[in-house]
Amino acid sequence: MSFRIIGTGMYVPPKVVTNDDLSKIVDTNDEWISKRVGIKERRISENEFASEMGLKAAQQAIADSGINPEEIDAIFAATVSGETSSPSMACMLQNGLGLSCMAMDISAACSAFIFLLETAAAFFGLHKEYQKILVVGTERMSGITDYADRSTCIIFGDGAGAAILERGENYLDSVISVDGGDSVIKIPHTVGSCPWFTRETESPYVHMQGQETFKYAVTALSQDVTTLLERNSLTMEDIAWIVPHQANKRIIDFAAKRLGVSKEKFFCNIEKYGNTSSASVPIALHELAKSGQLHRGDKLILCAFGGGLSNAACLIEW
Ligand code: COA
């Protein structure tokens, strides 16, 4: 059982922070960031939490699909930077939309949007009465970024992306891998104030081994795309677009080279938003859909990688 995507939405906060702005607070510069990462600017929330940004993206996806919000049977959401652990992000969105449908979060960091799609596909199979599901990735990464660490603070940005899925046959295949551990990417919670707990608190920000992440990402991205092509007897000629997680333009370029495909096949908007974690794939998908370069019947591969470590990709027909 599967679905087709009938609407997309996105929201990014209005505040633009350029590479030059960051060079005033850490020892970096526009040339280094542009060349090594491909980011020119990112959006940073001044007064909105992740749930508020997610709600705006969800409302846009609902409007784009033309459905009535009451038609939504379930909400699946993802975030690593929500303002509450409980209620879940999905519960906050359900409340914001004034709905009473089932709602839950999936945690898979930057790969999460594809985990949300996978979960939705499973729920369409499980609940024959479900017709429409809302999926949302929303992040205030600036809240979990150390602005004294130049190797991470240049990378992340804030934003939200959403999609409305309707029961259908267009989610064609998927691949998901997890290699659990915290040695490469970690976002610790504080340990709390329990007077009997003896372990030390680590700073509650993104901790990342940049080069390890880079290598993992290039391998994961190229392997996942290859698996989907081979398993479905397709070649790159059959694929209109690859929509990758926007983490580093060089990761995308390296993966394109490894796959022997033109960089132009990869939709890229990292220069405007940086890495918005779980929001990055749905924001890219929304911008691609609205650019007029995507047509019904086109085959797409969405792919992502990140904390977990986790990586995932799916083949869909638009
Ligand atoms: N500005 C200027 N110099 C910087 C810098 C910055 N923002 N960040 C790091 N450097 C310096 C380092 O200190 C180092 O200097 P040194 O040689 O004097 O010690 C030099 O640049 C090279 O550092 P290195 O870590 O090898 O750089 P890199 O090319 O690997 O780029 C990342 C660093 C983080 C941009 C890159 O590894 C990356 O993008 N990794 C993947 C991150 C990612 O995708 N994360 C999200 C996963 S979902």
C-alpha cells in the first residue's frame, strides 16, 4: 500500500544570516564556506519555535493540496530541535491545526523525512480507512548550534517543510539503513539536576566529526541511489530529479561523480538555507515542485543521511 504526494509546503524565517555575518562572530570567511560547503546564507529564527514554523509549512501544504484539514487521518512529524520533548512535535501541529487525528513523531535526524514517508506508507497499509496523511519536518537548528564552533555554526539553518500524502500507488520503493552510535554525530541533552547523578553534562549542541560525516554521506547517498536504480531495473535516464538532503554541496558533487551522473540531476538549494536537517528534503521538494521543472509522471529519488547514523532513500513517481 502506498501514496502519492498531492501538496507541499515550506516556511523559513525572514532573518537572513550571511557568511559575512558569521565571520563577525567566528574565525571564518565567505570564500571558505562557499568553497567547502556551498552555503551563502541561511535563515535564523528570531522569535519562532520549530512547531510554529512547522505549522506554517503544514498550512501551506494543506492549501497546496486543496484538501480540507479535517480530511487528514494522521500527522507524522520529525525534529531534533523542537521546543518540547513532550508534547511531541506532531501533537503540537495537531493542536495548531485544530485537529483530533492520530499524531506522532519519528526521530531520525536529517534522514527523518524519508522515515516519515516510510511510516506513512506502512500506516496506509495498516489502516484501510486512512486516505490522507500530513508529514512535517521542522527545525530550529540555531537553538542547538554552538555559535562559538566554526565547523558547525556555518552549516545549519532553520526552516520547515511539509507534504500531504493521499492513498495511491506512487511510493515505489525505499531503502533505509541505520548504523547506531554517537561517535560521529551527537546532540546531547543536559543530564539534569539530579543530585545523585554523577556523569558530567556535555554542551547540548550538535557535536560532529565533519570528515567522518562527509565520507559516510557520500557513500550512503551513492549506494542508496544505486540500490534503488538496480532493484527497479532503472537507469539514471529514467530519473527526472534526485532530491538530496542539503548538507554540503561538495557531498552532492562527490556523490554525483561517484554515480557518473551530471550534478544538474541533483536539486540543490543549500546556498540559500544551509542544512535544515529534517526540513531540508521537503523544502527542496517544495521548491522543485513550484519551479515548474517537475511534471506528473516524473520519477524522483529523495535521499538523506545524518545522525544515527542513518541514511534513507525512496523512489517516487510525481
Ligand atoms: N572557516 C574557516 N576554516 C575552517 C572552518 C570555517 N568555518 N571550519 C573548519 N575550518 C578549518 C579547520 O580548523 C581546519 O584548519 P587546520 O587545517 O588549520 O586545522 C581546516 O579548515 C580543515 O578542516 P576540516 O575539518 O578538514 O574541513 P573540511 O573540508 O572537512 O570541512 C566541514 C569541514 C564540517 C564543512 C565538512 O567536513 C563537512 O561538511 N562535513 C559534513 C558535515 C555534514 O554534512 N553534517 C551534517 C550531516 S547531516
